[in-house]
Amino acid sequence: MESYHHNLSIIIISNILFYILHLYFNIMDTTLIYILCLILLFLGILGTFLPILPGLLLSICGLLIYKFGTNADLPIIYIWAFGILTVISAVLNYVIPAKTNRKYGGTRWGSIGSIVGTIIGMFLPIPLGFLIGMFAGVFIGELLHDSKDMNKALKSTKGAFIGFIYGTGFSLVVGVAMFLVVILDMLKVI
């Protein structure tokens, strides 16, 4: 009989320990998922103005992992809305700079210069090198097209700047909104 109680005690204690460990690792898994989501959302915000990061694509991945990797009570409409806004943002990031560049008298040379300047600028060891490279590329591209009209090159560079601000601003607002929605939902869950 004593052996039976001893074995029963071991079974009960092992079940309690198993339950505690299971609970600990489930909490740890959820915590790691929360941390991963927040990191992806934050990197997505940084990526809205740093071309080396994929921007809102990271944010939407963080949002999807949060929704489907945890027991989040986030309505599915947020996933659809932010997915649509991410696609709109991607389209606008290509359309707006081209439209503002053309509106301010820019040519194809300025557009090509913008791409080349951005790529070169990413490798410069200076803060915001990609941005400086983009504007320098537009300016130099326009000067290569018409070396006598510096005002036109400056005007085209201004158009590229305005296009960058509009596109980046929209993406930044969408990225911050995703981040805030997840934070607010986490606070509701905790």
C-alpha cells in the first residue's frame, strides 16, 4: 500500500511539474511571438524610409504572425484593411515620385539618375546616403540631359523630394497604424 501512495505521489507531482513546464513554455512561446511581431512591425516602420528594408511588407508579416500565431482577438478586417493599404502604398511609392517628377519638369534622365543615385547612396558611409544619392542622381541626370538649365534640374529635384515625402509619409502612417493596432490589442489581451 505504501508503494502505491508513493507512486501516486510521484505521478501527481510529475503531472503538476509537467503542467507548470507546459504553462511556462506556452507563455514563453507567446512572449517570443509578441517580441518577433513587435520587431517586424518596428523594422517595417524603419523600412518605410530606408530602402534596404522591405518596409510595410515586414509590418504586414508582423501583423499576420500576431493574428495567427497568438490567441489575439484582432478582427480580421484589420488584416484586410492593412493588406489593401500595403498594396496601395507599394503602388504609390512608384507612381507618386514619377508624377511629381514629371509635374516639376523632370525627364527620364532624372528618373534614371534617381535610381542610380539611390543605389550608390545606400553604400555611402553617411547618414541618409540613399536619400542624398537619390536627389544627387536626379540633379545630375537632369544636368546630363540639359547641362545649360540648372534651374530645371533643381526644379526636378524638388519634385523628387516632394514625391518622396508623399510616398514615405503615406507608408509611414500605415506602418505606425499597424504598430499601434497591435500594441493596443496586446494591452487588451494582457
